[in-house]
Amino acid sequence: MKIVTNSAEETIRLGGQLGRHLKAGDVLGLIGELGSGKTTLVKGIASGLGVKQRESVSSPSFVLIKEYSGKIPLFHFDLYRLDTIKDIEYLGVEEYLFDKGVCVIEWAEKMRMLLPDYLQIDLTIQGENKREFKFFAHDKRYEDIIFRYLK
């Protein structure tokens, strides 16, 4: 499925709509170039998960992992600066994948072979504020989310 947003606000709304239908143990893999809206989408997901300080959601580029409390915890990863699977394993990402929260992984293509069933979201810049989101379900549950809630 493909969805296009025309502003950061629309991207946040899309993330919120998605976040409201996620549950503990869900994994989302975000793939897209710098500036494609990954962190903006995560702000919306955080809102949908009940994270109170949505504005505090920022890219974890330098700390690599950020945890946010909400109705369901959100674990936000940024693998941009990691080069090898060993780096990712050393970080301990896999331990979070089976925890009691939702994992959202920016630059998920770097650890695709380590991911359990997940929802892949490819982000593409279409213009100054326009973004395209392509959703690929790697599990029946994610197919249901895409086709029932993200029309």
C-alpha cells in the first residue's frame, strides 16, 4: 500500500493512526534517506501509543536508542551510524525486539536479517514537504493493520 502526505502535520497524523493500532512486541522498520520523514513519522506513532511528550521525540542518531513511556513503551532506534551486524548485535537491539514495547527502527535495512516479523515502511521524498510511504507487511497481523486502518 502507498500513502502520500503533503506536510509534516499529515505525516504525524499518519503515524498517530498507525500507533493507535500497534501492540507490545510489534516491530516497524523504516527505510529512507536522510530527511525523508522517519523521525516525524515516529512522533506520530508516539502520540498514537500515548507518549505524553510527543515533542520530545527526536532522532536517536547519537545515542542510538531512545525509550519513551506511554500506554505501551516505545523503543526508537537509529542505526545510521552503525556499519556492521556485529555493531548492531553489540548494541543489543535484538533484546528489545521481544520486549514489552513497540520497536521502531530507522535504517532497518542494516539489520533486516535479524528482524522477526515486522512492518516495513519505505519513505521517499517527493517534494519539499511531500512524502511517499510504502508499506510492506512481513506478517498477517501487519497486513490487517495496513488494509483495515491506513486507508
